[in-house]
Amino acid sequence: MAKILSIGQAVYREANSIQISEPDDWGWFYRSEDGDMLVIQVHKNIWGKWVRTIPYHVLPNPQIDVTDLKVEHRNDLPYSVKARIVSKDRNNKKAKSAPVLFKRISLDRFSHLESKESVENAYLEPESGYRPTLFFFMLGGTGSGKTCWLTALSTGTIQDKIFSQRHIHYFDQSPETIVAPDGTKPETIIFHPFFLSKKRNKKDMRAVVFIVDISGEIGNYKRRDPQFEILRDSIGELASGLFVVRSEKWLLGQKIIQNDPSEFIILDLLQRDNDLDEDKFCYILTCADKIKDMLEKGEDIRLDLAPDSPIFTQTDCTAKQMYENMAIASDLMKRRDGTIGNSPCFAVSCCSNTGKKDDKTGREFLDFDAAYNADLPIVYMLQRLVKTR
Ligand SMILES: Nc1nc2c(ncn2[C@@H]2O[C@H](COP(=O)(O)OP(=O)(O)OP(=O)(O)O)[C@@H](O)[C@H]2O)c(=O)[nH]1
Ligand SMILES: [Mg+2]
């Protein structure tokens, strides 16, 4: 059984780790344009009416208060909190604002913020805590295509395909052609929320899946570096599964600039008692389009592959096509890295190069609408590890 967080367990980042915040620790934060801050907690009273309290973690601000509280809830937990702010001026005259929206924070994290840190550091991850939640982490060297793969998953074409077959939805839609993403920074952990429903109906949300994008730069950490240990422990505690991402450069044995962090983190995780065994790992080979190009140009890349191999065509995600892709990708990847063992492997194309560059940044525009098979790894892993019906 995959690890799963229950309803009420929201998450937030603290440096390199992921922390859990339970409803008692949820606060609602507001700051006015003048910098007046207010933190409240909301709960239902015995008559079922939502009321606010001032949490003991924070000093009350006698100059401001709230009125006309409006709380939307999910599973009986506050989801959106709005209220009007009542403030007193120097002459004790009261003024009432238009309704404002509060931000959900961890009170514990908030009360420990250092003065130089901003309140954003205490924000709880939107959508977390209201449904059973699963985490998949991504590991792979710098430039292996992790962020691009996630971007591909959020584009229209891939979305429609996953949506029509497996009831996986993405929360936002992103543009089809965008400039190449920045390298992900090692101190950031980025959550990408997907949700699973029973029917093709977004309202019938059953579970939330966070795919967590982790920078390849963590490959530069030393094994005993506390930053590395903290991150590894979060992965060990929370991961339902791991996507290990590698590019065509890795496959062809080309020089890669940085250490691939996946290797030593995987070894470390496998040696620990944390439920992370081979079948929770899924290997993704990105840049299938580039490999195809090389084969078409007749370059000598010694892969024993033809440009019309099924891994270079968009599939409809049927079991047959999925296993075909898996068989070929596994063969390619396992020949290069024997430690992959029995974990599933997929070959995907996240985008294609357009040759056009952004005038300002000099970075290339990538066409994510041309992505193919990017859906296979997520469909396969969710099907295997999560039961939604
Ligand atoms: N043609 C093609 N290019 C790709 C593909 N995947 C990634 N790329 C290229 O590889 C570059 C790096 O990809 P990223 O997704 O930013 O790499 P990353 O793994 O997130 O790297 P870090 O954030 O530094 O860890 C992109 O800017 C693209 O140019 C793919 O499937 N096809
Ligand atoms: Mg990245």
C-alpha cells in the first residue's frame, strides 16, 4: 500500500524539508496595505456556525478586528476565509473594509519565523489537507528534464488524454509554447498538484497527488551535509513513489555537467526501512524526440533502434502501447545502468525545440504541445499505487 496523508494533514516547506500541519495548527493571515497584520483561527461552534478566535501564538492587535466572517469549507475544514476588517484610527473612530481574503498559514511556523523571513514561509500548500494526499518525488541531474516533464503534463493535449482515460486532472492549465524553464534552485521544493476523481468530473475529487520537483543541483551536496539529510528524510517519510529522470545525454554516455543526485539518494533510500522498494521507482527517459532526430540523421549513436520505433510515436495510453514503450525503454536504460533492476521505465518527449529564441533572455522557446508519451509514467504509477474506485 502506498503511503498516504489523511484529510487534515496539510503541508508546508521549511528549508529543504516538508512539514505537516494539522487543523489545530492552521491559522489565517491578513496584512493590510498599511502593514497591519492579523492572524485568526476559525472553527465551528456548537450551533454549527463558523467563528473566529485569536490564537495564543500571536499577540492580539487591539487596533483591528474582523466582522462578517465568511468561511467556505471542504470536508468540514476551512478552505477559504473572508472577512471585513474593522480598524480604529487615533481618535478611536471605527472603519470597515471591503471583504478581504485570508491566507492559510502554519501557526507554529509563523511563531518561529526569524525577523528576516517573510510570512510566505509559513503558508500552507494550497489544496493540501482536504483530501487524502500522495507524494511523488522527482530526482535526476541538472537539465535531465524534470521541470519540462511536469510542464508537459500540464499542457492541453496531454491533459485531455489523461483526463479522458484515467481521471487525473491538473489544477491549472499552462501555455503551449514557453521559453525553456530556469534551472530549479536547490533551496526550493516545488509542488505540482494533480487530483484524482472517480468519474470524469472534477467535482468528484478523491485524492490529491503532489509531484515534487527537486533541483538536480542537490547532487552537489555531500552525503553528510545536513541539507541533504533533511531532504532525504522527507522523501523517505512521505514518498509514495519516485520518478527518476534521465535525458538522452545520460543514455548516450555524453558528459553531464553535474553529479546526478538520484544515484546516491536512491541507494540511501533503498538501504533504509521506509517502504521504498524497487517497485515504487519509475524511470523516465526524456528527449525521445532528440534521439529520433539523431537516428533520422543517421548519426552513429549505437542504440540498435530505428526511427520508427513505437517509443517515438504518440500513444493512446492503452495497456499494449504502454507495455511496448516500457519494454523498449527498459531495455535501453537497463543496458546503461544495471542497478535499475525491475523498476518500470518509460521513454517520453516533453517538448520539441523550436529554434526560436527569446530576445530578452536568449533562451529557446520550447513547444510543449508537441509532447508525447509524457502521460505514460504518471498513469502507470497511479494505476499501480492508488486505487480510486
Ligand atoms: N527536445 C527536448 N528537450 C528537452 C526535453 N526535456 C528537457 N529538454 C531540454 O532540457 C532542458 C533542461 O530541462 P529542465 O526540465 O529544466 O531540467 P531539470 O531536470 O528540471 O533541471 P534542474 O532544474 O536544473 O534540476 C530544457 O530547457 C530543454 O531544452 C525533451 O523531452 N525534448
Ligand atoms: Mg528543474
